[in-house]
Amino acid sequence: MAENETLECITEHERILQEIESTDTACVGPTLRSIYDDQPNAHKRFMEKLDARIRNHDREIEKMCNFHHQGFVDAITELLKVRADAEKLMCQVTDTNRRLQEAGREVTAQTEEVIRCRIQQRNMATTVEKLQLCIPVLEMYSKLKEQLESKRYYAALKTMEQLEKVYIPRVSQYRFCQIMAENLPRLREEIKEISMSDLKDFLESIRKHSDKVGETAMRQAQQHRTFNSAVAKQASTGHYTKPVYSLNGRTHTHTHNGLMMEEDSGEEEEADEEVLTAQDLVDFSPVYRCLHIYTVLGDRETFENYYRKQRKKQARLVLQPQANMHETVEGYRRYFNQIVGFFVVEDHILHATRGLVTRAFTDELWNMALSKIIAVLRTHSSYCDDPDLVLELKNLIVIFADTLQGYGFPVNRLFDLLFEVRDQYNETLLKKWALVFREIFELDNYSPIPVETEEEYKLVVSRFPFHDAEIEKQDFPKKLPMSQSVPQIYTQVKEFIYASLKFSESLHRSSTEIDDMLRKSTNLLLTRTLSSCLQNLIKKPHIGLTELVQIIINTTHLEQACRYLEEFITNITNVSPETVHTTRLYGLSTFKDARHAAEGEIYTKLNQKIDEFIQLADYEWGMAESDGRASGYLMDLINFLRSTFQVFTHLPNNNNDHASMSGKVAQTACMSACKHLSTSLMQMLLDTELKQISMGAIQQFNLDVIQCELFASSEPVPGFQGDTLQLAFIDLRQLLDLFMVWDWSTYLADYGQPTSKYLRVNPATALALLEKMKDTSKKNNIFSQFRKNDRDKQKLIETVVKQLRSLVNGMSS
């Protein structure tokens, strides 16, 4: 066992020695530690083993040295020989090096200088190269600053874009480029703010100066319209082009079929007259600049919305009229100028920019404006009572419509509005002519026109179409049947037609329509204005019977002149009166109605005059006997009636119709007067306030009635057949005869018979009068004698009264 252990220990020590010999010294530690971890005293044996190994190696080294010693000695000997040569060579090399160093010191210095210069040259080349990259950036940035200072903002934005996309990326590593890149967004915002500020200034300026633009546009439209009117008169056919003004660099022309076509503005016939464009009157550069800027910045939609919103606000402001606009034509002109200027600018913006405003947007603005304009004109024109102002308003509306139509805006509603304005114009004309007619009537003397010489006669005939063969044959001086108001009225009607025609000009209406409008307005003048003036004239209290007779004469001549008025209108419009839709003048009915009113007023005034004479009656109802002659008031009344009916001989009778008409008027007036006189006398007898009537009063009353009957039988007005006029007094006559003859038995016996002598005596009337004659008091002298002398007659009266009452009761039941 001991031997085995010793063998194993030796083997292990051998292995460790091999590891020590073959292993790096750094890894010897673990190997040596294993020696101490084994059996006790094992390290001693290992040390012994190690010493043995060392001695073994020493013997081998010694053998090796002994083997190579002679060679070593030989080598040392040779080295000693070489050392001397080496020292000599060393000296030579040192000397050579010294001399070389001395000789190369200047070269070295120059070489260092060359190296330094080469480095500087390389640095300069690099610097130049970098500067060549930076200089364009700096130049572009300097250009950007100059553009901003000169307010060339669109170019500045383009420069910014080049800086960002091309130049700055090449030198982005430099700090100054980073600063530039950081400043560009701020500069863009400044440009946006500045351009927007310029746009606001432009909008404010265009709002203030739009009236100047509109004034120029409307003036050009008026000039072209005048020119076209002259061309139309000279043209033999309707196929010619009609140039229209230009404020946007384009000239429109209207062809005969109403189509629009473009012409070069240089081809105008009026080449010598410079055509102003919108650019001549307005600087649109702020709009273009702002539009381009926002387009480049990618914010075009914001700009478009802002512009349209602001223009809508301005449109509403432009469409607001001044409160006193209707007072002068200048108010309307300023209003139209502003609107035209607004839409001329919008039309220019529409065609000069792409999409800033669209046709739909301008149409929307125009439709909104058109509705507002029509409402404003309706309101303000209704305040106007001056026909001249209304006519000028119409001309402004026509020019306004033509101007905007030239820019493509639909204006049909404006021409429709003109028909409403035409009605307003006619109303103002009618009011004006009503004053004219009233003044003519007030200044008229209502007597025939005296003509001293043939020149005066021709002057009157030139103003009024009067033809009478009998009067023409008479010698001068002579009198024309109508008064001076007739030619004045006729002349004023023609003036009214001219005034009405002025409104129809430039309305683009046919001759037939103009003819119809003239006739309708003239009919209104005759049937409403002139008729009203005549009616008011006839009703005036200061117009007497003579004036009324003259009015009848005047209306007759005016009625005859109506056909000449129709011919006058026909000559103006060149529309044949035989045309199916031609309106006829209603003057015939107007003057007939006036005559009827005058006739009625004659009857009324006659009756009023009769009443005035009747009020002068002063009967002594209790007189015993009559005076034997008619009352003074009645004779005065009859004389008045005679002189009055002589006036009717002046009524026109130059033809059968007028003769029959004048005779009828005179007869009707005479019959009316007699009937009214008879009725008034009857009412006087039956007055309830009259309590007593004596037989003497009845006799006096009978004398007055006899005078009335004599007047009626004297034929104060020719044309009555037989005793027709006397029948007006038949009721009075039979009543008085009944009381004068005291024929009650016959009256009562024949009552109700067609052949009765007292057929027209009403029982109630007879009873009322008989009651007044009864002895109701002691003051009644007539019945006092009856009571004393003949009581039987008193009983007869009472019997008659009873019978009359029974008749009256029978009639009432």
C-alpha cells in the first residue's frame, strides 16, 4: 500500500511539473495549490522532485553550453574585430549626418513653409467652396429683404420658396442658415398681414370711389345709347350692331337678335374718344397681390371667403339709400352710381381673377341687390310728386339697366318696375294737370271768345280745331261760341300726351304698346282729372247760370275735338286707329257726363233762385179782398225766368244733334222751374205753420197763379207742344178754382171719376186748406159773416169737412 501510494504521488508530481513547464506563469497558482491540498508533507516530496528536475535541467544546459562554447568564442572574436570598423563607421555617419543636417536645415525651413502654405491654400479652397455655396443664399436673402422693402410680396414669397427648397438645404449646417430658416415663417405671416391690410385699404377705397366708377360707366352707357339712337334713325334695316360701353377692357355689342358678342375695344368707331377701363379708375393690384400671396401660402380659400364676405357687407351698405334720396335726382344718381360701380368692380374681378369670385356669386349678389333696389325705388318713388323728377328717375333707371345689362346682369325686373314707375309718373302728371286745369277754369271769364282780326282768328284755330262755316262767313269782329278755356284745355291735353310720351322713350317697347299707354293715360286724364275738375267747377257756388250754359257749350266743343286728339296720338305713334287692340279715347262720355252735371246744376240753381224769390213773398193771409194785381215778388221772379231762358239761345245749335240737345236742355230747365214754382206755391198754402187763410188771400194767390200760367203760355222756351208747360200749374189751378167757385158738390160727386173737373185735387189737400178757412176763432171775418148771415152754409162747410175726412180715411185704409 505504501509503495502504491508513493508511486501515485510520484506520478502526480510528474504531471504537476509538466503543467508548470508547459503552462503560463499566471496559471501556475491553482496547480501549486493542488500540491498543498493533497496528502500531508506532499509538498516536501514535491520540492524534492522539483529540485531533482532543476538539477536535471541544469545538466542539460551545461551540456548545451559546452557544445556551443567554441562557436561563441569565435563569434565574440569576430565582433571585437568588427567593433573598430563600427566605431569608424559611426564617426563617419555622425559626421555625414551633421553635415546633412546643416545642409538640410534651410530646406527643412522652406519645406515647413511650403507645408504651411499648402495647408492655407487647402483651407482657402475649402472656404471659397463653402462661400460659393453660401453666397447665393445670402444674395437670395438680400433680394428677399429688398423685395419686402419695395412691397413686392408675391416675388418675396417666391424667393422664400427657393430659399427653403433649393439654397438653404445646401448649407443647412451653418447657424446663419438656421436663423434664416427660422425667420421665413415669421416673414410669411408679416406678408399675409401686410397684404390683408392693403386689401382692407383697397376695399375701403373702392367703397368710397365706387360712385365715380359707376358715374363713368353710366355716362358711357348714355353716350352709346344716344349714338345707337342716331344710328337707328339712319339705318334702313334693323340688322346692325349696337356698341356698348366698356369699363373692363371689353366692348360688348348687341346684335339685332339680342345676342352679346365681344369686340376688340380698338375697333370702336369712336376711336378718337378714349374708353376708360376699370384699371384706369381703380388700382386692383392689392387684390391681385393678396390673391397671389394667399395662393402661394396655400390659404387661398380663406382669402376668397374673406373677400366675398366683405363684399357682401359692402353690397348691403351700398344698397342702403339716404333718407331724403327721393327729394332730388342727384340722390337717385348717387345711389345708382354706387351700385353700378360696385358691380363693375365685381365684373372686372370675375374676369381678371380665376375663381376669386364666381358667376354664381355675382348672380347671387345681383339678385339680392335687385330685390333691394326694386323695394327701395318702389318706396321712394311713391314719395315723389314732381313728374319731372319721376321722368328723370325713369331715365336713370333705363341707363342703370342698360349699363348693367352690358355687363351680363339680367335687368328684366327693372323694366317691369318701370311700368310701376310709369303709373306713378302718370299719377304725378294727373295731379299737376289737375292744378293746371283748375287754374284755367279759375281764370276763364266764361264768355265767347271775341275775335277782332283774321290773325286772331287763325291764332285761335291753330290752337284748337274749330270749324264753323257760318261763323267763318261773318265779318270781323265776331265771337266764337266757346270761351278761352277751351283752346287752353285742348293745348294742355296735347302737352300731357307729350309728357306721357317722354316716359315711353327708351323702354324698348313697340309702337303699339306705346300707343296703348298714351291712350290709356290720356283716358285717365279725361275721365278722372278733367272730369273731376269739371264736376268741382260746376258745383262751385260762384258759378251762375250763365257760366253753366257756357260750360255746356265748352264741353260740346271739347267733345268734338276728341277725334283730333286721337289723330294726334296716331301721328305720334304711327299706329293705325283701325288696329284691333287700339284703345279708344273716352272723352265723349267724360264731356257728356260734365254736360249732364251742368244741366242738373242749372236745374238746381234755377230752383234755388226760385226759392229765394219765394222767400220774399209776404202775403197778408187774413186780407178781406185782393189787391187786384199780382204780387211784386212773383212778377220779379217771372221776369228773372224770362231773362234766364233767353241765355239758352246761346247753346250750340250748328247741327241737328246740338239743336235738339240745346232745345231739350232749355225745355227741361223751363219745365223744372215751372214745376218747382208750382210745388213751392202749393207748399206755401199748405204750410202747417199757416193756421188761417181768408178768401181775399185766396183771391190774391189766384192772381199770382194766373201770372204763372200766362208765363207758361207765352212759350218762354220754344218747342213745347200745346199747353204742356201750363200743366205744371194744373194742381194749383184746380185747387184754387174749387175754392173760388166753391163747387164742393161737383167735387164730391165726381170724385174718383176720370172726367172729374177737379181730378188733380187731393182730398187731403182740400181738407187741409178748408181747415185753415173754418171759423176757428173770432178773428175769422169770413166765417163770422157766415155765422151771422147764413148758418146753413156753415153747416155745409162742416158737412164737406166730414165728407173730405171720410175720403181721406178711405184712402189711408
